[in-house]
Amino acid sequence: MKKVNSLTEIPHEILEEAMKAGIDKEEGRAGSFFHIDHSTVMSKVNEKFEGKIEVMDIKDALGKYGWLEDYRWHLVDKNKDEYTRAADREFSGGYFLRILKGAKVELPLQSCLFISEKGLKQRVHNIVIAEEGSEASIITGCALHKESSGEHVGISEFFVKKGAKLNFTMIHNWSEETVVRPRSAALVDDGATFVSNYICMNPVKDLQMYPKAFCKGVGSTASFNSIIYAKDGSKIDVGSAVELSGKNSRAEIVSRTMVSGDSQIIARGMLEGIESPAKGHLECRGLILDDNSRIHAIPEIIGSKKDIELSHEAAVGKIAEKEITYLMSRGLSHDEAMSTIVRGFMDVGIMGLSKRVTV
């Protein structure tokens, strides 16, 4: 597909699926990036934020900035596994998002990585830099044409510099025939904050990811939040890890998972305290809706210094019958009561998301 100047020029059937993954109208975003199969078709900054952010194809950015090569593969090991090696060998692009020093970006940036061809193997590498003292949020939607299938490998490296605040939300809208392998890591500097939100509500054949944040800065903070519904035979192995190596660093990992329809979820989480003082909490809650599905929660805590406070809690169960009975006594049907409880459990109230992103 040729390059376009507006999202409205993207075929309706593609844009419709992208909107289900959080992509919204350009005027409500600080910048927009759209990548289909192996090509970037759009990278645009809202004129209100010119001079505050950069939105570019990663290949163009590497050509423009020689120093960017020092960031690529700095946090993710290219030899980590067969998927990282494939992403290095068959690099097909990706996005470069940069929030400039001191910029306060009120509207979210957005990016979409889309598969339109059946059986396509997409290999992208994304780099995000939040320069010193900047503040921004990013919404990334990963999706495919409803009649397509394929394999997506996405390498993402985040650099959150001194005093910066970055809120990153990734929404997956795949299919029962898609294999997905994100490989992500973040470096968080002095007084900086990195928040990562992940949402997956639709079936996926096989998803595996384990993003990690390195809180190396003094007073650095990292937070991972995930909302996942595995259904229709989905196999999902997800987790998050935070390494607390900066004094007074903090971390939180919270996951909400739900399974039905012969699906399975492995929910991992790891907090490692290397320097003290440091604090961290890990919470995993799962809801099982039938007798043919499975949730396996694996929380890990590692401490190697005194004055480290790390805690975790995990719970897996079913919807309590008394909750259903109570809601039915208030006039709801059984199905309406179930839906209300599920929606409360799988809350997607994250800033800037389209109303199309629902359970």
C-alpha cells in the first residue's frame, strides 16, 4: 500500500479493525503512526505538537540519526531466542517515537502495527525515547485483517530519562490463527516513571511475552498492568519483571486474567530487589469461567539486600454464586449479572482508550 497523509485514506476494513485496538481519530492524538505488513504507510505529528515530539519509521530514523544505533538492541538481546534473531535478520521496520526534552504532551501518541496478508511473518523493531523531564502517553494497537493469520514478532525498547514520565498502552486484536512474540524492555532513569498497560480481549493461537523494566535510577518507578481474556482455545503465556537496582526505586505488577473455551493462561511476575531501599508489590488475580480452561499463576520475588520490601498475592477462582444472586435480586437476568461482574473484574478504564475497546 502507498503512503497516505491521513488515516481516512487507509482502507475502511483495515481501519475498522485497528480502531478495535485503540486507534482513534488524528485530531485526538498528538501523533499517528501506521505500519501494514512490511511497510510504514503513515507517520505524522499533530501540528499542535510540532517541536515537542517525533514520529518516524525506525529505518528513516536510523538513517537520520547515527546515534540511534546505540539504542537499538541495547536492552533486548538480539540472540535471546529464535524470534529476536529472526527480527534482527528479517527487520521490516517499526516505529521511532521521541518526546523531546521538557515537552508535556497532553494528547496520546498512537501507533498501529497491522497484518493484512494471510500467513505473513511481521518482524518490527520499535524504539521509544522520553527525553529528560518530558511527559507523554502512547497507545499502540496491534491487529490484523479479520480473514488473515500470521506471525508477529515485535521488539520494543523504551528509554525513560531523568524526571520523565511515560505511559505506554498496548492493545492486541489478533485471531485464533496468529502467533505473537513481543520482546520488550525499558530503562528507567533518576526520578523517572514508566507505566506499561497491556490489554488482550480477543482469541489468539499462541502468545508469549515477558517485558522487563530496569529501574536503575535513584527514585525510579515502574508499573505493569495487564488485562487478559483467553478464549476459544487461546494459549497465552505472559508476565512482567522489574529489576530494582536504583536507591528508593519502586515497582508494581498487577494482572487480571480470565479464561474460557478450552484456553490456558500462564501469568508470570517477578520482582528483584538488588539495591536498597526499594519497594515492590505483585498482584495476580484470575477468573475461570468453565471446567475446560486453566490459569497457572507464577509470582516470583528475589531480594539480595536488607531494607528491601517486596510482597505478592495471587488468587484464582470462579464467580461467586452469591454475587450473581445479589445482582439478580436487583432486577438483572443471570447473563446480565455475569456480564456485569466480568466487566467489573476486567476494567479497561485506561486513559485515552476508544470506547470500542471492550470485553
